[in-house]
Amino acid sequence: MLNIEEFNIFRSVNSDLSKEDIQMMNPLSLAFVGDAVFEIFIRTEILGKGRKNSNKLHIESSKLVNNKAQAEFLARIEKDLTADERAVVKRGINSKNHTIPKNADVHTYKEATGLEALFGYLYLLGKDNRMIELYRKGLK
């Protein structure tokens, strides 16, 4: 399982952002960061399961990092979210994204964006333990 030491990424670039700054960010900006963070979690998890060639790693990660899988992940953790976290997810879902989703319906795409916004929000706040807690609940 992923642990905090494996996911110790420096946030020096954003060290001057306040909680209020992060809360006021465009949810698509949070999702932009959260997409990368979520993928790092998944890739780290897959690497921990043993050696595989890069093609197999990509195939396995693609099963977990896609709109449908992320929407399902969000459904598994929704009941465990705080009010602030729910608000971030809702903002992500309701954001005006001008991208046409590939391989997913609009609703599923928006839910995946909500999950990504949540992970971006938690990452920028430095709430690694909370991200890992939600990540573990979402994988089950």
C-alpha cells in the first residue's frame, strides 16, 4: 500500500498560497493538479505490486485512471467527505469545462473532474494523510 514516505512531493512552488487562495481557485485548475496527483498514487500502487514491463504498467494504470473508474472511485468515498471536500467536488462537477469527453458520457466525465479537483485541493493544502486515507477507501 502507498504510504506518506512514498508520496513525499515538495510544494515549494505553492508555499505562498493560503487556504483561502486554494479554496477560491478555479475547480478546473484544481482538477489539473489533481489528475496528476491521482495518477501518481495509482502508478505508485501498481509499481508496489511487482515488476512489470512498461506496457503492462500502462495498461494496468489505464484501468484505474479513466473517467469511469474515477467516477466509481468518487462514489465509494463520497460518504466519507467533509463539508469542505464535498463543496470542492461539487464545484468540480459543476464547472464549465469546454472539453468534449472521450470514451465517457458528460455526467461521468464531470464526476471524474470532481474527484480530480478534490485531490488537487488536498494536495495543494498539504493534506497528504487525508489523500491517502481517501485513496485507500476508494480502492476497496
